[in-house]
Amino acid sequence: MSFLGGFLIVALVMVALRVYSAAPVSLERYAHAVVDQCAQAQNRSLCYENEVPKLLDRGVSFEDTFAIAEEIQRLDTSGEYCHNIGHRLGATEVAKDPSKWKEVARRTPQGVCLSGGLHGAFQERFKTDFLALEKVPAFLEEVQGFCDFDPQAPSSPAVLFMCSHGLGHLFMFITDGALERSIGLCAAVRFKDAGGVTRDGQELSCYDGIFMQLFEPHEPEDYALIGNNGQTKETVGAFCKTFSGAVEAACVARSASLFYKELSKGPPHPLDCGVLDVSRRDLCRGTQLRLFARDTYFNMDAADAYCATYPQEKRGWCYASAGSYAFMAGHDYDQSFTYCGRAATAGVGDQCYQALSIMIPYSFMQEEHLRLELCAKLPPPYALKCASVRSPNSQ
């Protein structure tokens, strides 16, 4: 078994065993202290990103800092902070000894804070030391199997997709932002149809990571990777049309974040997923809606205005897809039911609950107590359906 394959097993076990509960008392205290310290900061996100890594020098373990990041996210619901804190934590730990980047990646809780720690670890290692072209094939061979389903450490389809998404980020780092080479690496990974995911779906998720890196830079190193591929909402449509198939689908879906920067001007109009092959349209729209929920941070008034642009037969699904961001983010899961409550007010509650009854099993394994708890919150007919769906990786 490769080192990276071993990392995946450990990471998925960590996700499978993670429970949705408050951090231990001592970690809670750290989280409260950081929130208090940053309360008056002009940029709270930046303050959190700077302060939480300092705890690593105060005896807090790398793993525990992620629990603190999640607790901060629960304490301060005014924005999405966890992912960027995770980025900084992964980068800070790798910076201590870049040669141990794989070890740090193995210790990073996969799926927590939208895998921000994993992305940060990759970024720190390769931000100035890219792989020479002749070394990429050997590295690619080592990555093979990294995101495969393993029956000895089963995980939900959502977590497997987050893994392949992370590979997209990684490929941009190791190629110094060479877009076509990164796309080629995603295509070259021998993903498998297993664990409730398909090879095509994994490949699409890998491309999604590439375009997230391109359209949503955070650090100076991210901006350096963009090169001549920087896009605006006026140029990105023509840019995405230069691709085809799954690559175009990922480009169209992920470009939505460029259109969500001016939400005060009314419902956004991102690129139309309808231009894609019919099999990819809802996947594209689902990505756009989750990004919308993230960028509005669960703003229900904004959701009402946005979902009103959807046809009646898709309006409840719109609310559910936006609410499913909570499952991907790994916190504040009740937000998904709040969205369905708004959908009910709009007369499409049944559509929303039906969609959630499918999305919950996709996001959580059959054995996880969270799945049963969330299914039980649905209206009776949908609760039964949600709880009875067999996990694709159950034995």
C-alpha cells in the first residue's frame, strides 16, 4: 500500500468516526477566547486565520486545532470561516518541516472545514517548489488509489468526492498552475466506480478542484497560479466554452462564485447550466446553489429571491440543494431544514423534503448516528425513505 493510500484510509476513518458535538471544554475555552479577541477586528476571517495557528505553539495539537476551528464556526455564524482557518493550519504545520508534508496531510481530518487543512498542506509544500515535468508521472502513479473507496475504511460518497476535489487543487500546485497539464492529470487518474461514486463523477470533482483554485484564490500563492487564466464574470463564459464535456461542466459550475460578489444588486445570474449535456445540468446547478449558500452564509431572504428564478417544478429542489451546503461544510446541519421551511412557505416544501431524503444518505453513511438523527427530522414519509436507503458501501 502506498503512503498516500495509507493516508486515505486513516483520513476516511477519522471522518467516519467524527461526531457532531461541541468541542471538549478546554478546546471550547480556546475557541471562545479567539472569538472574543477577534470580535472587533476589521476582518474577522483574517484574525481567526492568524490567531488559531498560534495555538500550535501553546501545546494544542494539530488535530485539536481543527476542533477549535469548528467551534469558532459554530460560535460565529456571520460568515464562513472554517475552511480558511483550515488552510492556514495545514500550511503552518507543513512550514515547520516541508519534507513532512505527506505526514501532515495524513494527520489532517479529511472533510473537516471542507478539507481546508489538506488544501493548505498541499499549497505550502508546492507553493515555490513545483514538480519538474519528468517527475510528474512518478508522482501521479503514487497518487493512484488515493481517493478510492476502501471497504476496510468505508466513507460516504460526499467525502470521496471531497478527496478527488482536493486532488484537483494538488495538481494545480505541482504544475505551477499549468491548466491543461492539471486537467490531464485528473483525466489520467484511474478513478473507480465504487462506494456510491462513479469514475466520471470523481473525475468531474477533480476538475472542480482545479477551477475552484482558478476562480477563488485566497493566498498570494493562489493568485500566482492563475497566470493569464484570470477571469471575470464578463469573460468566463467564453473561457468555459473552450472546454468540453466534464471539464466544461466543472468550469461553468464553479464560475458561479464570480457572480455572487454583487448579491446586493438582486438575484445573481451565473452561467447557464442548461448549455451542458443533460446528465450534468443538475450537478452543475447543485454546485452553483451550494456556492450561493456559502457566499450568502445561509441568507434565507436571498434564497427566496434566487429560488424564485427557478421553474416551479425545480423550486423546492433549489432550496434543498442550497441547504445541502451545510452537509458539505460539516456544521450547522439544521440549516438544511430551515431552507425547507422557507420552501414550504413558498408552497414547495414537499419537493424540498423529498430532495433532502436523498441528499442525507448521500452525505452520511447508514451507520452514522447523524444520518438517523437528520432523517428523523424530516416529515414522516420522507424520514422513513431517508433512513431506509442502504449505504452504497454497506456489506
